[in-house]
Amino acid sequence: MTVDLYTKFFGFSERPFTLLPDPDFLFWSPAHMKAYTILEYGIATHAPLTVITGEIGAGKTTLLQKLLAELDEDIKVGLISNAQGGRGELIRWVLYSLDVPVGQGDDYVSMFKRFQDFIINEYAQGRYVVLVIDEAQNLSIEALEELRMFTNINSNKDELLQLILVGQPELRGMIENPALKQFAQRIAAAFHLEPLDQKATRDYIRHRLQHVGGTGEEFSPYAIKCIYEESEGVPRLINKYCDLALVYAAAAEKPLVGIEIIRELIADNIFVKTQPQEVLILENPIADAARNAAE
């Protein structure tokens, strides 16, 4: 049974602010356009390593789903989400993602040989293999180095295997580890997805409202400003505030979400807030790699 929270009251075709990543709702802020361009660049140039980072809820997974939906048929994709562990465990995740059979007792050498044979066989049939690792900050330094070793399968002229890593800001900090110097040198392009600014937050809210048949004016400017300040421009948090604000508005039979509703949400202490972690973002690893190579 589907419970109508507010869609009928506002005349929406569906809820505009769900928390699930949905490429149909993708809002092309300047930052999201740049991040997607980097992903496309990595695919088009057969880059060995492409890295996209961003805060939790910034829209990284939605961009990733959009990319995967538009890839050509000559690309075989292995998608790995929330992989953890070090060397040996990663190769199992990789084989599972590519639907390559693996036995419980298989050792590392046999699994790597199976992986290598699979990639070469795909290439012989005119297909490239792309490994996409979401939440890549969960990998260990050893696992990241193992990913670099995977790219050694590539031939001199053709890239048989491409890696796309998507993760939270700490992934970028991990890449700065001196132990990953060679890893950083393999990165063809990297982009850090920042939260939305106040104008983009307003446009984002209007975009999602209009996508479900709304006018885009269901939230007052002051309400949007308050949502931006509370969410700090993080799309997932914006969705949380907007979704419940619409519930409150419909319950009170108010066709406009004003700032008083947002203040009521805040006063009711519905959301659990966490303290932001300090993440060390050092210089661009690509720039560092270029300097190291020149020395």
C-alpha cells in the first residue's frame, strides 16, 4: 500500500525529494557538470585511473548511475560498492563484480590469472573493461596499490582496463600518502565535488519540484535560504528538509512552505546531526605526480 504523504495535496506525480539516488532527477549544477565531464573524459580517453571525490550526499553516486546508463555496449562494467579489506580480498570483489566464477579456496595467483585472462578475452572480442569502485575511501592503502598493479595488465598502446574511483574527501587524502606515489601518477583526471551554493540550492529545489509537476514555487525564498543554511548545500540533506517540510505543509493545508515551517522542523529536532570531521585535502595529486615525474 502506498501512503500519500503530500503528493495529492500539491499535485505531484511522485515525491520530489526522496533520498535514493535517481538519475532522472539529476540537477546539473556547474560542479556536477564538471564532475560528469571528468568521468566522460576518463571513459573517452581510456584513462587508467579517474577519481571523483565529494562530501556524503553530494550526488556522486547519482552521477555514477547516469554515466553507467549511457555507456556503450562495447564496455564491460564491474561495479563495486563498499568494498573493504586489503590485498587478496579486493580481487574477489573484482571477480564477483564481473561475474567471473571464483572458488572459496582459490589462492591469489589463480584469481589474478583468471582476472587477467578475462580482460584479455574481452579485449579480443572488442570490449573494454571498466572497474567502478564506489565508496573507495573504505579501501586500505594496500588495496589501492593493488588497483594500480591491475593497470599493468594494459598493453603498450591500448588500455584494456580502466578504473574509476568514487569516494568521500578522505580518499583524496589517502592518495596523498607517499606509499601511493605511483598510484597518483596513474591518475589521468580527478575532481572534488563541492556542496551547492545558495543560488544552486534554490535552483536545485525548483528543478526537483518542477520535475514532478510542481510550479517550482512551493517554497518561499526565506524557506530556501534557511534550508541552505541548515543543510550547508549538501543535496541529500536538502532532500531531507524539503521532504519533511512538504509533509508539514500538507498536514497544515498550506500550499506554500514558508520559513515558519522550516523553523518548526528545526525546533522539533527531527534530524540527527553529526559533527563534521576535519579532512586534510592537500594539493592535487595529479599536480604532485607531474612535479615528481619532472624531478
